[in-house]
Amino acid sequence: MLNYFLKRLLGLIPTLLIVAVLVFLFVHMLPGDPARLAAGQDADEQTIAMVRAELGLDKPLPQQFVSFFTHMLQGDFGTSIRTRRPVSMEIGERFFPTVMLTITSMVWAVIFGMGIGIVSAVFRNQWPDRLGMTLAVSGISFPAFALGMLLMQIFSVQLGWLPTVGAATWKRYVLPSITLGAAVAAVMARFTRASFVEVIQEDFVRTARAKGVRERTVIIKHCLRNALIPVVTMMGLQFGFLLGGSILVEAVFNWPGLGRLLVDAVQMRDYPVIQTLVLLFSLEFILINLVVDVLYGYINPTIRYK
């Protein structure tokens, strides 16, 4: 297990290097001149040239990439063009609200999604199954931004129960977390149902029922553990998508997180912030996949890593 874990960690290096090159090229292909945006629309060409030289944008692209990558290996992610503050400080202030929002969304999405999926599988082709799958399809089909605005209109504007912006209290997490986790809960419900339906039809489940084992024990002890491996895989992928998908939800709710920071950085062509955030999201995806692979061994002891 340890050797497998270390090999996967070493495999992060070439992956992140490829991502860094692609992100660097993509960012510099964006339309607009960050030097002009930083200097202001009324600045003359001489001022813009001075700002461009100050930001290092007058150097050739290969030289800019080598400079960025070298400083990144030393823990220096540069200075934000928009705020003139260190990028690490900008991200550090926004990291905690995004992580807490993602975890909150994931927790309730897994609980309700797996619950609906299990109930639908147990009562397959009956009204609980039809109701659960109808809710799942609705959750997948409804756009996140539309759901967010609908929830704000009902619970904030009309009823006045919940606030709409900020992250100061737990009440401010309710609407964004529901908006962000709705699609994940729907995917988890459908995936859990499919996995449970397959496991319920196995011979060991019929044997347990024939021995007179209670139905609750059959579902929890025999079915749940065997159906968890594909569900955990989907859970890890969905957690990664939540981190990336929070961009739209944070924009709708004006959430002070990484998603909102990325939107502002793209608008101002803030190259250092964009590059660092995309690399951070990529690293999170890779680490989540690694954690999921390690969890396989605990869920199913028959799995061996080489």
C-alpha cells in the first residue's frame, strides 16, 4: 500500500507539469491586454508599456513560463495584477469558505442521494422508486444558476428566512449548499440505485434471505458494503466537480471563495491568479482520485495494490 501511494505521488509531477504548460498557454490566448486593464482605459501607450514591463509581459512566452514555474517551485506564485497582493494571500483568504461550502454540499448530497438510491432499489418499480428517480432527474436537469435564483426568490425575498450573500453564519450556507449539491445528490441517487439493483440480484443476497436474515440486515450488512465501491468512485469524482463547479454558484450568491476569485481574475486577465487557481483545482482532482483508490482497500479487503 505504501509503495503504491508513493508511486502515485511521484506521478503527480509530470501531470502537474503538463497542466502548468497547458494552463499557461491557455491564459495567454485570452483576448484583452492585462497591462491596459491594470493601467486603466485612459492610459497612454507609454504608461501601458511601463506597466507591461513591470509585470514581465514584455518578455518572450518561454521566458515568462520558466520564470513562473521556477518561482512556483519555490512557493512564490507571483503577485496579483488586479490587487497587487501576493497570490498565495489572495487564495488563502478565499480557500476556507470554498472548502466549507463544498464539504457542506457534499455531506447532504451523499446522505440524501444514497438514501434515495437505496430506497429506490429496495422498492424497485414501485411508487418510492418512481418518486425518487423523478426527483433525481429533476435535480440533474435543473441548471444550478436557475435553482439558486429560484431559492433566493422564495426563501430570501418572499419569505425572508435566509440571507443571500456572504459566509458569516451557518444560515448563509443553506441556499448555496443546496444549489451546489442538488445535481450531485441526483447523480448519487441514480448511481446508488443502479449499484444496489445489481448487488441485490446476486446469489449471496438470495442465500441470506433464504436463511431468514432480516431484510434490514441484508440491505445494510450484505448489500451496502458490496455496492459501495462504484459509489465511492462516483463520490470522489463528484467532490472534485463540486470544487470546480462552485464557480457558478459563488458568482450567483456573491460567495467570497475561490470561484468568485477566479471569475474576477478572468475579467481582469489576472494571469498569476488564474494559473495558480487552475493548478490548484487540478491538484485537488488528482489527490481526490488517490484518496478514492486508497479507500478501495478499506472497503474491500480483497483488493491488493502493487
